[in-house]
Amino acid sequence: MHRKAVRYVTRSTAAAAGSIATAATSVAAAALAASIIFSPAADVSSRLDGVQADLARAVQLNQITEEQASRFEAKIAARILGEA
């Protein structure tokens, strides 16, 4: 095979592999988005439990104070309960 032919085959094969990888990534992203959109919404109690756990972790890491956590939790709880 001539050098030009080998280069052409190599480049076209690499381009095709890149296209396939891009398509696979797009399909995976679409599947993830669909699973998020069509998953059932979490119930109020599990949402509040998650907020409490996140705020407790933030207090442990000294990112916020306990007072800040309790005020923020009250605000979030009011919003979540208002949606329900």
C-alpha cells in the first residue's frame, strides 16, 4: 500500500471512531436526562431529610453555624411545604 493510502485509511478510521464516540456520549447524556425527567419526584419528607443531612454536614465542616443552618432549614421547609 502507498504511504498516502495508509495515511488516508488511518485518518478516516480515526475520524470515524471519533464520530462513534461522540454519538455514544450523546446517547448516554440523553438517557441520563430522560431518567431524571421521568423519575418520580421525591416526597416531602425525603426532601426535608436530605436538606437536614446536607445542613448537618455543612455544620460539621464549619461551613455554616448551627443558627444559620436552622434558619435556612426553616426557609427551605416553608418553600417545600408550600409546593406540596
